[in-house]
Amino acid sequence: MTPTTTVLTHRHARSLSLSISGSSDPAPATTTEHAHSCRDGNHTHDDEDSLATQLLHTVNTKLRQIEDADATGILRYVDDHVHETWDTAKAAMVGAQRLLKFEELPEEWQENKYVLTGYRFCTSSSQCLRTIFAVHNETMNIWSHLIGFIFFAGLGVYTFNFHHDIASSTDRLVFLLFFLAAAKCLVCSTLYHTFICHHQHNIKTFAATLDYIGIAALITASVLVMEYYGFYCAGAMRDRYMSVTALFGLAGLVLPFFQWWDTPRCRPLRIAVFLTMGMSGSLPLVHLVITHGFFATGTFVGPMITSVVMYLTGVAICDFDHMSAHTLTVSSLHSSHSHTDANRFPEKMFPGRFDWAGMTSHAIWHVFVCLGIFHHYKASLHFHRNRYGLGCLMA
């Protein structure tokens, strides 16, 4: 294959960019769509040049990756990726003027077919950040967890300043771990929903990775709190259980950084890992039941049941598979990015009716996540107050 077959000129890409600009749908008459788009002011030819350069770079990169392919394979490969890049560039051009409809998004950004309008499509991280303060179909997803983060940060400060009975340095460390994990989960979720509209797929995928590890951190910390207080005075047994849970948690923090993790082929592995993390607290509970009986154990862990109910209610409303990068969106207890049609109440029953501000199943799920965190916090205080009861009978 000669070098001339692997290079597209900027003139070619410029022509494509102008074609895109000319074929864009006209902006709607309402000013609301303009105000809430990813627009940075007046749209200029510099924007077109940037998109043309992106198109040129993408195609040439793909060509260099298949130097050894035959002519038919090259043409098929290039055709697929040119169409993919064309769709992305066109969406970026239109997205600079207004919010998009579902069918105007590139295929890899189409995640919930029941949300018909209100999509952002931005060409820079700064544009994505500015949309935090705009109204679109991710507004509720962003602000539900951003407000949750602010609330739990304040609750953490209050707890450490006014709950003076949390005197042990190890006790304080366990509570700090829980608050940090909750904050990480909520911040990472906020970032994911902020950058889900970025035109560069690698940035969108990295934001999804942050969401995964935030969820993994929250699951792990929640289980560790229960194990720590359930075996408060049984140091060796407590350390064994907590070590196993920490290892599962470490897997949940590291695996999402591998590219193969978010592929459809690895979906069963994702489900297995997050389920195992969530269920890692089951064996210690069985141990407590065998040792102390069902009633005593139930009395001790009872307040935690409300937290689990909150998470599961959110799952029932939304769907189970937060398992692919909004394949994202997560575990059986902690979220849902999915291409499946599971549940998705209420937008599945009334497509397009809940697009405004993103008042959809995923936003409802976010509220239940915050409720779940709050009730687990209350359960943790209960564990601490009763740590010398069940937690020390085994010593």
C-alpha cells in the first residue's frame, strides 16, 4: 500500500466539513434551544476547520492501522469509520446551535430510545462543564448527585465535630472511609453525566470508568462498615472478612481501567464482579446468624435493611444493567447505564414526556442512591452505638 493511499488532505476534510454545515438541520425558532446547547458564542469557520481536522485525523489514523489489509478490506473499513466520523462531526456542528434529538446522535451515544429530545453534543470539556448550569435531559442526573455530594460532605463534617462518642481512631477511620466513598461515588456520577455528551468517545468512556470505580468504592465501604462493627472485638475474624472484601473492592477499582472491561463480551464478568462485591457481606452475616441466632443478628443489622431497600427500589424503577459505559450505566445495588429496554419507568410508558430536565428513571434512581447512602449512614451510627453488644460477644 503506497503512502498516497493512506493520506487525506485538509482540502478533502474541509469539503466534508462544509457539506456537514450545509446539511445541518435548521436551528429551531425558540431561543431556549440555543441557550442550552454547547454553543461558545458565534459559530465560525474556525469551528468547521476544527471538525475538518478531526475528520482528517480520524480517517488517516484508521488507514495507518490497516496497512496490511487487502483492498476490499481497506475500503470496507474506511467506509465504516468515515460514516462514523461523519455522524459525529455533523452532530457536533448541529449541537453547537441547539440541543439534539435522539436520532441525530451518533450511534454510540444513543443509549435510551425513550428519551427523545434534549441531548447535548459538545466539542470541548469546557463546553460540557458549562452545561451543568443549563437545562437539558441530563440536568436532573447531574444535580441530584451534585446536591447529594454537598449534603453528605456537610454531614461528614457534622458527624466528626458533634458525634464525640466516635472516639477510637479506627472508628473514625471507618466513618471517614464511608464518607469518602460516598463522596467519590456521587462526584464520579456527576462527572459522568456532565461529560457523557463529549464528542470524543475516549473522554466519554473515561468518565464512565470513573463512575464504575465510584460505585465500586461505595459498595466496598458499605460492606466494610458492617463487617468492622459486626466483629468489633473479634479482631482476627474481622480482619479476614474485611481483607477479602477489600480485595474484591480493589478488583472493582482496577478492572474498569482496562478497555475490554466495557465490551459486550465482558458483560457477564462485570455483573459477576459487582454482584460478588455486593454479596461479600453475606458470609459474615451467615456467620453472625450461626453464632448469635437470627433474632440477635437481625436486631443488630436491621437498620441497614432500609438502605438495601432504597437501592433495590431504584433498581426496580430503572434497570439492572448499569454494566456498560452507558452500554453505565451498575451493580445490583448501585446504578444503570444500559442499552436494554429493562423497566425505565416512567419514560418507557410515555416516551418524550419526561425529557425536560431529564426527569427520567435514571434521575429517580439517583434519588434512591442518595436515600440508600443516608440510611446506611444511620445504620452505621446504630452499629457504633451497639458495637459492644453483638460485635463483642464473640471475643
